[in-house]
Amino acid sequence: MILNPEEIHIWSTTLDERYGKLLTQSFLSVNEKRNAARYAYDIDTYMFSIRHNLLRIILGDYLNCDPAKIKFNSNHYQKPHIAHPNTLIQFNISSTSNRFVAALCQQHTIG
């Protein structure tokens, strides 16, 4: 997928049972799995895992790479960014209950 510098791409969906298959082959890092396990309720762990797998799949399409190979770091405000592969793509995800929204752009902080 192509993201031009003057564009913002928005991805939005309702997370339902269709997305459960995303967990059959998880792309999550050790840190993401640890963060998911911190939730008190299984449904919250499940939704976190689906959201982050979906984000990795979307970013993998833009970056033309395996979603499991994407590495994230965060700044001093805990805002995550892509550390590998090298890219100008910035992203933000938002979620409430079973809703997933991701926004992507280039060269500018978003969210």
C-alpha cells in the first residue's frame, strides 16, 4: 500500500468474532504479549491482542514487510513509533470496547 506525504489514512472497524483468527498466528512481540497479559479480564487481553495484531498487519502492508518483524519504541511520553524498518510513517491507534481505529501519515506526528 502507498501512503503519500500529503495523505492521512484512517482504518476503522468493529472487532467481532471474524478477527479471532488473527490470534491463530500472532505477530505480537514479547513486550506486547506481556502488556496484553496485564489486563484483569480475558476479554480485554483478547481485544488488546487483536488490535495490535491488526495494527501490525496494516503496517506490514504499508512497509512491505512481515508484521512480526516490525519493532516499536516509544518516546518519553510513551507514544509508540516504528523503530524498524526505517520509515517516515507515523501512526496512532484508538480503541473503545470493540472498536478499532488507526490513523497513519508520513513525516508528522499524529494523535
